[in-house]
Amino acid sequence: MVSARLVVGIAILAASTIAQSCVQEPDVDYAGNDIKSTNRENAADCCGDCQKTRGCKAYNWDNGICYLKSKKGTKTSAPGTISGYLSTKPMPKPSPTPSPSTATTCSVLKDVDFDGNDIKSTQRSDPGQCCADCQATPGCKLYNWFEGTCYLKHTKGASTPLPGSYSGILVDSTPEPTPQPTPKPTPQPTPQPTPQPTPQPTPQPTPQPTPQPTPQPTPKPTPQPTPQP
């Protein structure tokens, strides 16, 4: 059993695009290369300690102690011991955004045949079923149906009249994107009328009292002199 060396350090978890997991090997010990040790009841917890410790690449767990190591070292048999090492794998790339699917339909022409360029034929009682056969056949671009047989073709040849015949041409139709609804305009609030100020009553002037006329004094009569006898 290797001796434990405790090295004081700071656990730094570097951001990385690589996902790390641990591969465990029971009853195996990796000799030497110890960085530090931690106390763990479960050997699986040693993996997290190693991931968080700078320079740790492997570990050994024995009797509740994780011995974190800078590399695997020589592998030796050790019953009851569990060793593990970090395994790196690239993170999966995000899936590309799928492009809108293109639907394929058939443009049908009645009483028309296109000469030659046959790929194969299928038996169909309904000429509309020839469209699906052409869609499912690599290289098929068009077809001709006549008397229960679909003639699948890779190229449109010369057209000729053929009463009772149905021909169809594959066309791509990309669905139109759903238009965004036009947002309703936000109604403007009705302006509140400016309140008119309550008119102040015009103060009535205090009536002036009618002045009392100054009484004229009653003139005293002038005394007549007493005549002399």
C-alpha cells in the first residue's frame, strides 16, 4: 500500500469543452504519484475530488481514503482497493437547426403521355397512387398511368396525346412560413379635460351711508328796541 502525502493546494475547476468521467478498476492500486488525500466513504466520490484538483489524473481508494495522483503509475494487485482514472471525451456538437421540410406533390395532366425514359413500372388501379410510387423511387421525376400500370420516368420526354392516360410531374412545394400576427396598436388614453377654475364672485362694494345734512341753526330774531316814551 502506498503512503499518503498531503499537499496543501487550492482546488481549481477549469472551464473546458471536454467532459470528464472516471473509469474504475476494482482490486487494483496505482503506485506512487500522490498529490493529496481526502476522506471518502465511497470510492465513487474520489472521482469528483480528482476532477476538482489541479493536475489530478487518477486516484486510489482504500479504507475510506482517496489518494489523488498526477498519473496512473505502475498497476499492482490490491484486493479491496478501487482505483480510477479520468477519461476525457469531446462534448457532443449541438445538432444543426433543421431546414424547413420540402413537400413533394404531383402536377397531373390528363390524356397526355410522355415518351420513353422509364425507370420501372408498378400496378395501380388508381392513377393518383403513381405519385407516391414516384416519390419513393430514387431518380423518378414524373410518371404516366395507363390501364392500371404506372410507368415511372426519370426525364420528361416528348408529350403525345393518349386518351384515358394520366401523367404526373413531381413538384416541390416549400410550405409558407406562418405569418406573425400584426400586433394591435396600444390605444391612446382619452385626455382628461382641463378643469376650468371656479370663478370667484365679484365682491359687492360696501354701500356708503348717505351723509346726514348738517342742520342749519334756527336764526334768532333780532330784538326790536323798545321805543322811548
